[in-house]
Amino acid sequence: MLNGCFLAIPLPEDQVSLFVQMCNELKLLKPAVRFQKADSPHLTLLYFGQLREDKYAKILDKMPLVIDGIEPFELEIKGTDFFGSDTYPRVVWLGVNPNDELGKLQIAIREHVGAYSAKKDERPFHAHLTIARIESAKKFLQIKKEFTQIANNFQFKFTADRIRVYLADTVAGIRQIPAADFLMQN
């Protein structure tokens, strides 16, 4: 049994340094959050949860169907928002401007491998790049304005050219282990 598995678009190496710079500036605020791992910022496409090895193998087998006809495309990272409520935010993230290619990719994922997800999420897909999970809403709300101002200064574009499969090893305490890349073709 695999303890966790998800599909994501990884941030390219040249943009990871921007993400790290942003997180380092935000850490100076002592914001009572758990930051996204600096070595693996990503745009989650689908979370599967726990999987048996045979289902994981089927997902890997179907990934070429997912990316068939999807060419590399540009994503624009812009703006900060939160999951949760105004008084109890849980996750802070950078927004991703929606585009047709990302929409086509999301449809292909749901069509070809969506059935393997443990949680059937009926909410619309909301593209985002997680900055951090908020550990103390009360403490975070005290610096929310400054946090948002700093994060909003980090806007950038990049070319999404792959889907990465990530695994989790809960025994070792590692949640985001890159397992396989599937490259989009021109």
C-alpha cells in the first residue's frame, strides 16, 4: 500500500529560486505557518490518497493517455489568496491564471485517472501554488496584510512541460517524493 500519491506540475528549477526567495522573506514575519517544501513547489492537479500498488501501476500506464495532445503551455502565477474562512484561514497560496490548456489537462486527468482518487471532489478545480499551511490562524491574522503584500510581489510566468507523480513515505515523514515525470510533447 502506498501512503499517498498525487499528480502535479512542478515549478521549473529557474522559478524554484524565486519561490525560495519569497518564502525566506515571508519567514522574517514569523507567520505561524508550515511552508511548502522549498525543493518541490508544485501545482497539484489531482490527489489520489492511499493506493494499492496495482492501482498505482494502472495510473502510470494511463499517464501517456492523459498527456496525449497536450503541448507545453504557459502558466502565470499571480496574486495571493487563502483556503478557509476570513477568520480561520488554513492554507495560503499564489493563484494561477486559468487558461484553456490547463483546463484540457484537468479534463484529461479526470477522464483517464480520476476514478483512482480516494476522494471524489465535486468542487471545480482551483489552480494554485501552495505557499504554506497555517498552523495558528490567530497569529497569522496579525501579520496577514504584510504577508500578502510580500507574496503579491512574486509574480512570474513559466512553461508547464510535464506532469510529475509524487509519492509519500509516512514512515520517513516525507510527503512529496518525485516518482515519475511525463513530458508533454510539442
